[in-house]
Amino acid sequence: MAPPLMSLLTLFFASLLLPAPSFISSSPLQDPELVVQEVQESINASRRELGFLSCGTANPIDDCWRCDPDWEKNRKRLAECGIGFGKRAIGGRDGRLYVVTDPSDNDPVNPRPGTLRYGVVRDEPLWIVFAGDMVIKLKQELIMNSFKTIDGRGSNVHIAGGPCITIQYVTNIIIHGINIHDCKRGGNAYVRDSPSHYGWRTVSDGDGVSIFGGSHVWIDHCSLSNCNDGLIDAIHGSTAITISNNYMTHHNKVMLLGHSDSYKKDKGMQVTIAFNHFGEGLVQRMPRCRHGYFHVVNNDYTQWQMYAIGGSAAPTINSQGNRFYAPNDRNSKEVTKHEDAPRSSWRRWNWRSSGDLMLNGAFFTPSGAGASSSYAKASSLSAKSSSLVGSITAGAGSLRCRKGRRC
């Protein structure tokens, strides 16, 4: 005889409250050909586990945690909900909670306990949360140490008006539920990056999030706009990255993935861009790719002025199940832009569109022979139908979560 539903619920929530293991782990990068199968099996297992609790949004990240009214008590469950190439980013899952109580950033070399900077430079893993609503105007770049989660759920947190976030040569970073906007250039100053080290920083670009030689990085449910350079840039050998559920508006060069055409170390880059809303006032680079493997899946593109997806240096771009609504300008209907190369060269680059919905005259120019091995390395989860994109991306951006309620 099957146990009653209440018993199942009791057992389920009890399991969520078990303490996290004390060890820290970061698995090495997988054989890319196995990623699709493993991610899909993980998603299916997660759905079976939730069963009666599924939110039914067709968004596997949100269905994994948002329907839990006790999400605030089970914050670290988020670390088990990742998808795509960055799904192994565990952030500060194996560490204690650190609460930001002080929004100031007066001394980037000797940060005060209680500030965001003091938390992100610690050597130990930390799951960083916020005591309340706050606007943090950083004096210099926020240079993160490995195994950190910045979790803005339950508070209205803005990092704005100064330099913003830098993820440089570190691993296992989760940034969730933060408003990041109006980021400025910083530099020509000393900045601490760990308890035992600080160094001289030259002038920064002014990105919202700069990933430089980083790996196992997941940026989820953030709202980003109006920064000096890129909203999210990943360069210099960065890889194992997922950018999901973000809401991006009012910006020119949105996302650069790959340092330069001559920087060959980016050939191993793998980035998943999933469930994001690319909205009002965007111009180009959603994303602009070089060398590596890029899975652009189930995003909603409601505006671009020049192009949506572009690249150079023969990247592999796998566009699946997206919704592209072209601008009214008849000269800007093309989704794609093959940059810095003649047609005789870019026609061999592997770019494909599969199941994308093209609206208002939008069109995607495919290229390449479609080698299965290349697209296996640019595949990270199973795409949903483009008809579901509205539902999948309905909650994109930072969320107004309240304790004791489904988020």
C-alpha cells in the first residue's frame, strides 16, 4: 500500500533539511559528447523526485526550487538545480551562510566585516545572502574568490553606479537574484582578492560581470542593463559557464564570449545561454562568440538594433528553440552576423538554427557542414518547443521572493 501524500511530503522536506556534506568538490570538465545525455537524465531525475511539487513552467531550473514555500530555509538546494555547461558550479554550497549587513565599500584593500567584499574574498566556501534591501556602489571591481554564491533572493539588491563583478582565475561561482546596472570603469588602485593578497589593478572595462579565465560559473535570475562595456563577458580560457533566466535591457554590446580572434585558448570554451529575455534597448552581441562552443537555447529575443547572435574565428553556435522577434527596421531583420571574415571563410563555420521561431521577418543565416561532433560539443540540454518560450522566460530577471511563499 502506498504511503499517504502527507508522509511523502514530510520525508521530502526532511531530506532537504539534511546538512550539506562538509567536503568541497569540483568535478573536472566532462567529455562534451556526454553532457547532453547526462544533463537530460539529471533533469528527468529531478522531476521524478519533485513529482507532486512540480511548478509546471517547463523551465527545469525554476521547477527545481521555486515551488518550495520554504525556499528560504533550503537556499542551498539551488546548487543542485543548474543546467548546461555550468551545471556543476556549486558555489558556496559546502560552506556557511554569510550575511551582508553593510552596503558600503569604503576600502577595497581592507574591507569591513559585514560587507559584500569581505565575504567574496574569503578563502572558505560561503553562501552569501543579504540582511535587507540595499544598493551597493563599489569603489573598485568586486574580485571574487572561488566557491562563492551571491544569493539575492528575499532582498532587493542592486550593484550599481561603480565598478562591478570580476571572476578571474577562480572556479565554482553562482550569482543569483541580483540587479546589476550602470557599471563603470575602475582601476589604477590596489584591490584585495583573498585574505592574504591584494594587488594593483589597471583600468577595467566596466562590465557588469567579467569572467576572465574562470570555470564552473552560473549566472541566474539577474537583471542587467546599461554598463560601460559588456553586461556579461567571458574571455581568456573561461569555460563551463551557464547564463540563464536573466533579463537584459538598454545596452549596446551585451555579451562577448571569447577574447580575440588570435587567442586560441578560447577554443575549449563551452557556454550555455538559456531561458533569458533579451529586451528593450539592446543593440548587438546576444552573444558575440569566438572559437568555442555555444548553446543558445529557449531564449526570448524581443529587440535588437543591429543583430542578435554573431561571431568570428569559426565558433560553433547551436541555436535551438528560441523566439526571435525582428525590429521593424527592414535592414535589421537578420538574426546572425558573421564578423571579420569573407563569405568564403564563414560559410564553413558551424552555425545552425533548429526549432527557432522567426517573427516579423526575422531570419537566421546558417553555415557549415553541420558536423555532429561539433554540435555535440555545443549541446548541453534538450531544447523545449519555441512555443513555450513565453512561459519558460516569464520569470526572467531578479525575483521578488518573500519568505514563506513560493518564489
